[in-house]
Amino acid sequence: MAASMQLNVKPLKAAFNLKPATKHSLRPARIRCAATAATKKYNITLLPGDGIGPEVISVAKNVLKLAGSLEGLEFAFQEMPMGGSALDLVGVPLPEETLSAAKQSDAVLLGAIGGYKWDKNEKHLKPETGLLQLREGLKVFANLRPATVLPQLVDSSTLKKEVAEGVDLMVVRELTGGIYFGKPRGFGTNENGEEIGFNTEVYAAYEIDRIARVAFETARKRHGKLCSVDKANVLEQLDWKYARASMFWRKRVMAIASEYPDVELSHMYVDNAAMQLVRDPKQFDTIVTNNIFGDILSDEASMITGSIGMLPSASLGASGPGLFEPIHGSAPDIAGQDKANPLATILSAAMLLKYGLGEENAANRIEKAVLDTLNKGLRTGDIYSAGSKLVGCQEMGEEVLKSVETQVPAAV
């Protein structure tokens, strides 16, 4: 089971070498012996954010620090304001000082942002705008969202057990292009004088090529299967502007596929992909898709697991620090009540180690500790079921810390 939790991957530093893979790049990396290696030092920027963010970040920080120390790693943490808390403090959702600190760090760990308090703010004063600015500032274009159904939580899934059991997939979402950023966009009137709103789906070849390479590298380190999701059928027939972007997406992905003959490439229309994720999610290994489709499909995939409180994510670029965060929101309704599930943030810390720093041994410690804690029957409210022990955010974190230190192997 531990292998499943580790998502069947090795550190993805190589995934962002945007040149064709070579035989040399496929050689296994030499494993560092923590007992003899000099201490490695990393600077980590913490962005607690809003709602339950400070609670889960506090727990994840302790887990990250302990796991690192046991593997000869030393972390210098710098906590900075972002989101609604930054709005209240300095009037903007992403202060320049926060972005500067993030850029100068080795990795960034984010809690959650947003809340009812700021919902009616103008767009440039919304917490979510700060997140978009952070992604743009860090130049992170690849969003990796794993969806793994753990045996301990298979009954939490809303799908039948035989459908959900064994699901282990990764959605690779293009993060900085497409309809969310394309121009022109805005409001206007059509030829009949009716008011309209419009957005533009646009991708340059380099944007598709680089996310495709990340996806192929990811699939290569998993089970060697990559499904590219687009909407080139109906859109092509209707000859919409969007159709051409989707057709171009498929053309470029197929071109990049020639660099990865060992990866099995398939294509699927987005409406069918949404249906297949519910009907037979185990057919998928790695999915790559554009920004808007990835936004939707990764959320759908997350719910197969039973709770978004369990799922981490990584946002990575060609260079510089990556951004790691749980996919859940700020949950203001339970903030400050010790009810939050910290496991998604703890697992985001594991992804930080694995994908951001290449420290797989420390990442494995955390992943195994999470499994061990779940094997003990501990559950926060979002994953609680009869017969398990209901715990709060702090107690869940303390149990994970114990398991990290003792390295109790996860049950198979």
C-alpha cells in the first residue's frame, strides 16, 4: 500500500528538463546515506493564509521539520501573509514582500485562502487574486493533483467499493494559460445589440509542449500510460475559436509523444473523461489537460477518494521554487475549532520534499506515517466512520509525528 501512497513516482526534477529524454536521464539516482551525508539546508516560505490554513500549516511544519531532521535536512522557515489575512494587514492579497520571500526560497507551502469576509471585495482585492498573482510570480505552469483511494478510506468514497478500490491516478493540469488568461476577454454587444460576455481560449506551442513533457515524464515514472483530454470533436465541427485551440492541443501533444515511445498515449474528449472518471476511474494512470478542463476534472477525481481533506497538490515550473498546497478551501465555518483535517497539508509537505527538493527518503517517511496513523483508526470529522476514533487537527498531527519518528511500516 505504501507504494500506492507514494504515487509510484521518483523525484520529478527531470520532468522539467524540457529537452528530449536520453538514456542517461533514465538511470536511477544514487541513494544518499543520511547517516554520513552532511546536513542539507533549505529555505521554506510558509503561507498560512486564512480559515483553517494556519492550523494545518502549523501541523505540517512540525511534521516536515521532524522528517527532515531524521534524514539530515535542516529547514529555515519564514512565515508570510497572503490572502485575506494580507488584505486585513496591508490592503493587498499578495504583498510584494511575500512574493519576494517566496521567489527566494527553495519551496513554498500554502495553507488556504479566502472566506466570507472578503467575498464581496472587488476582484483585485479578493484573496483568490493573490493566489493567481503568486502562481504567475513563481512561473509555475504545471499543477499535479494525485487522487489515490487508500484502502483505509475506501468506504468513504461515494462510489461503490469495487469501483473506487485501487484508484491511483494523477491529473497534470496546465496552470497559467488557456481561457482563464486568454485575451481578448470582457463584455460587449453582439450584432443584434445584445449584451455579451466573452473569454478566449488560446495556447502557444511552447505552453502545450512544456506541460506535455511534464505529463510524459510523470507517466513514465508511474505506469507508463498518459491520457490527453481535449474537446476537438464537436468544437472542430462547429469551427469555434475554441475548437482550434483544442485541435492544436492534440496536435502538439502527439508531436511530443515521439520523444517518449515508452509511454502509451491515448486521447479522450472531456465529456467522456468526466463520465469515465465516475464509471471506471481505475482505467486512468496519468491525465494531462488544459487549464479549465484540469480545474474541473481534478476536483471530480478528488471526490472519488471520499474527502478533499486528504489530497495534496504541487504547482511546478521549469526552474525556481514550487508551490505546494492542499486542494481544500479555507473552511471558515470550522476555523479555530481544531476540526480541520491536516493530512492533505502534511501530504503536500511530502510532495514538497519529493517534487520540489528531490528528498524522497524524507517524503516516504511522511507518507508512511500518514498510512500508519490511518491504520490506527484515527479520523478527523470529514473521514470519520463508525468504529474509528474521532480526533482533532492537533491530535492527528501528533500521531503522525509519532509515526514519523518511529518509522512504523504501513500495513499492506
